[in-house]
Amino acid sequence: MAIVAYIIFFIPLLTEAKKDPFVKFHVKQGLVIFLSWIIVSIVGYLLPWELWMIERLLNLAVLVLMVVGIITASKGEEKPLPIIGKFGEQFKF
């Protein structure tokens, strides 16, 4: 369920896994990735079309963070994601 949290963050919240602190940690990280993706999409929409490469690079960065989170969850670790991981700790479920 911790790995699923990075793909679709709310699915583990619909199961009994929501009580597991390990899964909760990764759900919070997945939520931060989802919110980051939304912010990147909005920024990309607001940028002039000449700067489309910036949006692509930011989307790639979000994808890399998602892969890092999946790898961390598969190892059984609770390491915050680089740069954005500290924001996940602010969510209380």
C-alpha cells in the first residue's frame, strides 16, 4: 500500500492500511507529490508557450521524486523526499 500511495495517494486511505504509520508516512509524501504536480501544471499553464521547456523539466522532476518515493517505500524506509518531503510532515491524518 505504501507504493500505491505514490501512484494514487488516496487509495490506501480507503483500506485498513490507513492505520499503519508506515503507510501514513508514504500517503503524506504521495499527497505532496500530487500537490506539486498540480502546482507545476498551473505554472505551466500560466507561462508563455516559449517557456514550455520549464514545465517539462518540472514535470520530470516530479516524476523523479515519485520514483524515489516508490523505491524508498519498497525498501521499507521512511525517508522524506528531497526538497518537498518536509511538507508532508505537516499533514495530520
